[in-house]
Amino acid sequence: MHRIVVSALVPPTPDARELLESDSLLLVPPDDLPALVERLDGRAPHILLLGEKRHEPLVRQHAALASDRGCHVAWRAPHHGPAAILLMANQIAAAGVDAGIAVVVADRLIAETWSGAWTSSVARLEHPEVAVGQHLRSWLPGGDGFVVTFSGPLPEARLVGRASAAEPELRRGDVYGAGIGRIPAAALADVLTTAGAGGTVDLPALALDVRGRVGVDTAVELVALPLEQRMELPPARGRCSVCDALVFSDTCPFCHVRPAVVDPQGVLA
């Protein structure tokens, strides 16, 4: 098995580091380019970087610097918020699987995790796009705010009271967030409906960069991981001829070359 280090490119806090950081999971600020390569220190030959879509240029720079140090690097930059990036990275690192399998796990979590926020205002929200009427509603007093979905094929902001299950519609575990007690009862009910979740967990360590993601300090970022943790791997295509990681797609996610050929029984030729 080829060991992998996962790095969550999020603004780390002392609480987040203490709770989740380990030899296989590094928390690195996205704008601190030297930090990742300085901390790798030969931990593993394979690196998986997870960062937010809004930080994609920085994620690419981190990947290039790690590659220059001789690491085999794969990266993902979905529209999830920083708290979701952190919890997904933790799940991947905790799996303790081959580097190639870790990327498959990452892609599944990215596709099936719900992430979003409750906010009283969407006036400064950059993603997803909001309607002019929602902008105007943000400036008016009263109401229970908005439930925003960052993830999935249909990211959107909905006024509280108009909830529907987010796509993909599936069962998820508890909704995690920092400051869940600030969410009005009606809005919290909408959060559970949207996420397909049955409960909530307040986790202060997830207070990362809500202003940067949502535009207001009073928002509460929220995450719900898929309830079904087991997954069936697709057939392996072989191993990468450069880094030897298992490959489950046309090319290696680390080296972008085609895998060594396998026979129909999945044995290396």
C-alpha cells in the first residue's frame, strides 16, 4: 500500500488543529505557499490536496511546489465550504487506504457530502448566485434568513420556509457546524430537510472562515457527510507506471499517465 498525506487548505484554528490534525492530515492556510512543503518532510510520497473552488489558483500553486519537491500530487477544489473541506479531508486520512483508493474516496465524498450555511443575508454571497429579490430581502428587517447550499449540481440560496432536499438526494448523518444555537428554529428545520439529516452537532472547531465564504460573520457554515460509509470500489485499471498507485480511471490522478495493463481478472500483465 502506498501511503498518502491529505492536506486541507483551509484557514486553520488552534481548535481545528488540536481536534483533527495528525501525521496523515495537515491543515495549511491556502495563502501560505511555503507552509505545506516545509511540513511534508518526507511523510509520504503521495499527497492529496483539498481546497475550496475560490482558492483554486492557490491549490494549484501548492500542488506545483509539492511536485517540485518530488511528491506525487493529486488535488481537488470543489465548491464546498472550508468546514466541509476539513471534515472530508479527515475522513479520507482516517481511511488509511492506498493513495489511489484515497482519491476515489475523495471524489465520492465530494459528490455526496452536503455543505452550505444558514445566513441572515446573502447580499455579499458570491457562490451560489442569488436573485435580485434575495439581495433586496437581505437588507430588510425581520425573517429567519436563508439556507444556502454550496454543494451538488444545484447550489442555491432559499428563503427559510421554502426548503427542499438538495441534490443528490440521499440520507446523511448529523449536520455539523459551529454556532448552531444561533440558527432560528424554523431555519434549522429547513437545514435538516435540505441536508437529508436527522440531527445536529455543534463543533466549535469548524469556525473557520465564514465571512470569507458567506460574506457575513453571523452566518453558520454547515456540513453533513453521507450516512452510508461503505463503498464499492470500481475495478482497478492497474498501477501507475510512474508512482505505482492503484488507478481506477483512464489515467493516474497523481501522474496523469495511463496505468500498466491488467488482464480481465485484474492481475497486472
